[in-house]
Amino acid sequence: MTTHPAKSGNDWTAGDLAFYGVKIEYQDVQQFFGEVPLPAPSICQGFLTADTNNDATDRESAVLMYYLKLATDAPEGYKETILPFFVMVLFDSLGYNRGFCGRCSWAALPFLNSGQVRDVSIDAALMKSQPNCRISLVVHQDMLEGKTGEDATARLIAEAVAAFQFTNDTRRMEGLAELNGQVIPGIIMTGTLPTFFKIPITQELARSVESGQPTATPTLINGHVPGVLHPKDGMMPLDNRRVLLQCFEAFKRCMF
């Protein structure tokens, strides 16, 4: 049987997903989040009403608007650096970091695939230490702004597999049993527009990737593309912002 070529997770494409039997199913709000209407975002109210930094009524809103504006208007070559800062500030304000020991941006993880150790860069991640160490959220920037959405999704899923490998490697070093599986929340940021995913990684899928051999069991990943009026403008328009922040609030429940 032919072994799938080894490559960095940052080079994964839709073809890699097809080889490993990974399929994406996009769902509506009710199907994905399990509730309608979505909860109100637990964030400073000034961020829900501020069009610019000058409209911010408090320091937290001003900081959020500052990074949102930077992430929106940064010239090519700078967005890759700035967007993770905005995501981390947003996570802080929404309470995503509750119970987590660490957060990181631009993390490089070893990625075992097809019998070779390559690497994968994660734009942002949250890690939990208690009760056991695990990476519990991965964020990927679509630097091509949606032009190759399938490849961005493939790279997010490679990052989730690498995160699962890292979690089990860490557990083994700590004398803990490996996880049989983990649903890893994932987000693709196209500019400041998020797409949300629930990524189930099993031992079977991880070992399939590690050996470069297809798996007998398909993997179904659920995704949700928020319905906003101005998708190309991301989180800048106020009507977009409220919808997207409600999605972030509901998605937080996937992590706790």
C-alpha cells in the first residue's frame, strides 16, 4: 500500500483530507450551536456600539477597537502578525481564558505524518493544564482571504491533529493515560471574519496520519459560517460585530 507523502501541516490541502477520509459538513446556527437565539456576548458594552476608537466609552472597548482597526487595515505582510494579537485580546474580553493555564500565538508544533516528523505553525491556541494538559482551541489565519478556503480548512485540521499528538505526548511524559479522542474547537479567521469548527480527533485518525495510511473510519467535522450582511468587512460593521460576538459567546461553551 502506498504511503501518503509526508509534509508540513501548513501545506495540507483538500486532497490530504480526502486521503484520510475527513469530510466537512456545514451547519446552520441551531444545528451547530444547539440554541437559538444565541446568547448575548459577555463583553464590554462599549465594544458593541463603538464605530471607532473615539467612540469607545471605556479602556477595554478602546483596546479592542484599536486592535480590530489594526487587524482590519494592516497592509499585506503585517496582518499575519497583528491578527493573533486581536484574537487573544478578544478571547480575554470574552472570558475564553477562564481555567486555562496558557495561551500562545505563532506556536510551532511537531507534526508526525507518514513516519516523518515535520512541523505545523498554529496562529493562536489555548492550553489547559487541569485536570490534565491539553490544547483546547486552535486558530488558523486564512492569509489568502478565502480564495482557497478548502486549503485553509485542511491546514486547521492538520493543526488539530498536531495538537492532539502534542497532548498525548505530554500526557505520556507525565505518566498519564493517552486520550482516546478529543473534540478540538477550531476557528479560521479570514481577516476578522471567523468560521467555527468542531474537530473530532480520534486515536484512529491520529495513527492513520502518523503512518500515512488511510483509515477505515471516516471523520465528520461540523462547521458554521456566520450569516452576516457584510462578510468581507469582518467585525468592523456594528451589525456584523454583534452577530459574530454572539457566535463567539456560544462557541465558548464547546471548551468548558
